[in-house]
Amino acid sequence: MHPYLIHAGHLTLPTFGVLAALGLMLALGLSQYTARLAGADPDQLWNAGLFAVIAAFVLSRMLLVVEHLSSFVRFPVLLLAVPSLTAGGLLLTGIATFLWMKARRIPILSALDAWAPCATLVWAFLALGHFFEGSDPGMPTTLPVGVRMPGDSIAQHPVGLYVALLAIAIAAASVLLLRLHPRPGDVVALVLGLAGVGQFFVSFLRSPEVQSFLHIDYLQANAICMVLAGGVLYLAADSLRSRKHV
């Protein structure tokens, strides 16, 4: 594993951070292409994407400070250096971005369709980052694709690589679907469904988590929610389209 690209004294450059930043920049660039395919304004999508990135950073940090206020008072710099992108931060970011887009009258469904391939591209780079830093362990395997963690003699499934390949395949499929000019909302609904199904099955190759939700692994529960969200979004978008034609 290679958790650091550069590690010299106090100077460290984590591989995960570099890959995350690279994936984010490529996703913003890709959004200019997918926006045109989805019938959205590329400039508006670029501005909305930058707003979402800044909101994710600021809101996640604010949530971290609120949850650990006493630690922040004692060690402010140290706490702010801790990775803080959580489900709560992403939820707040989604709400803030939605309100920002509504205020600027950006078509939500078209924007989500344009962002769907970009989000899966970021997902692929994050998965690669987890693979290189060794933070996504897999189940033991005797297959030739197995990898060994430092100090571990047992080969494991390279789950990060599996997820990265899955995300890249979904991103490519969503771009191809966009080129066919589908109805607004269809692409993001499909991406949520495919990502949820893929994540659910890949979770069986991960090392099991100690905690669970209703006897279901948290990642599996999250995957099921993604599939349900895709179905709900598809039905809601279909209903919205039907109203417009009445």
C-alpha cells in the first residue's frame, strides 16, 4: 500500500487527498460536457458545483466543531485538520445546494442528470484512495487478484479496485445514456440504482463491520437506500413530467 505520495519529515502528501482532489477536478471538467448533453447551462452547473464543494467543506467543518466543541476550544487547528466529510455533512450540503439552485432557477432534474456521471467519477477516485491507503479491507481470498496489507500474510480482496471499476463502468454507462437524450431524471435514477446494487454485492467481499442496522451491514443498508431513492426519484420525475404534459 502507498498511503503517502511524499513523506519526508513533517512534510506529508497523502495519496487519498491527492486522488480525491484529482477526481474532483476531473468531475468539474466533465460536468461541462454532461451539462450540454443534459440540456443544462454549463456555466450554471460549474458555479453550482463549486458552491457544492465549498459548502461541503464549510458545513462539514462546522458540524465537526459543533459535535466536538470542547476539543475545538482546546485544539482548534488539530481538530480542523481531521477529515470531516460525513453523512450529516453531505446531507446539509445537499440541502444548501438545492436551495441555491432553486434560487437561481436551475432545472434540478437536468442538473442531477449532468452530475450523475461526475459523482460516480469522484466515487471511483475515492475508492482508489481507500485502496492505496489500505482503509477498505476485504475478505481473505486465494484468487490471483488478492493483495496483502503490510505485515499481513493473508491475501485480501482488493475491494477498492472493485469499487473503482464499478464506478467507472457506471459513469461510462450514464454518459452513453445522456447521449441518447433521455427524459429528465432518468439518468440520475439509473445511476442511483446501479450504484446501490453494485455496492450491495461488493459489500459481501468487505471485512464485516462490528455494528449493524437491523442486522444489516451499514453499507448494505446504505446501498438499499440508494436503490429505493433511485426508484422514488424515477417515479417522482415521471409524475412531474406527466403534469407538465397535462
